[in-house]
Amino acid sequence: MNYLNLDEITTLHMEHTSKCNLLCPQCARVDDNGKKNSILPMEELIIDDYKRILTPEFAKQIKRIFWCGNYGDSIASNNFLECLEFVRHSGVQGLT
């Protein structure tokens, strides 16, 4: 049984990084003592991840990409602008 048809995907929600400069008390990145939660590693996607995910054929069908940051802030990443530049030229129709 096929539950997922990749041809039907038109929107992506990207979690570019788990890095963030804030320590919001309600965030999963913060433990009960107000310190960074050691269980959630501070990592980020790299340009090769975007190239693997957004193949030329797949990028053409994507209408929107959201970087909302449930666990991190994309601006806190070391390479977000480089990755964003790749996505911008990949054929994706809209970025938010």
C-alpha cells in the first residue's frame, strides 16, 4: 500500500537548525533549570542536504518552503544564507 506520493508534495517545512540564541522557558531546547537541553543536539542542515532533498525535478513542484523554526532559529545558523541562495535558484516557487 502506498501512503505517500512524492508527486503530490507542494509545500515543505524545513527545520534548518536547532541552534538559537534565546532560552525561552517553554522551548524543548531548555531544560527545567533554564539551561540548554543536552538531549537536543545543536545541529544544522548543510548545503549538501538541500541539494539531496531539492533535486531539480522535485524543486519544480514545490510552491512554498517554510522555515518556521520549531527548535531553532535559522538566522542563528552559520550557513543559512548560503543554503537559502541555493534554494532561491533551485526552481522553488515561493520562500517564507
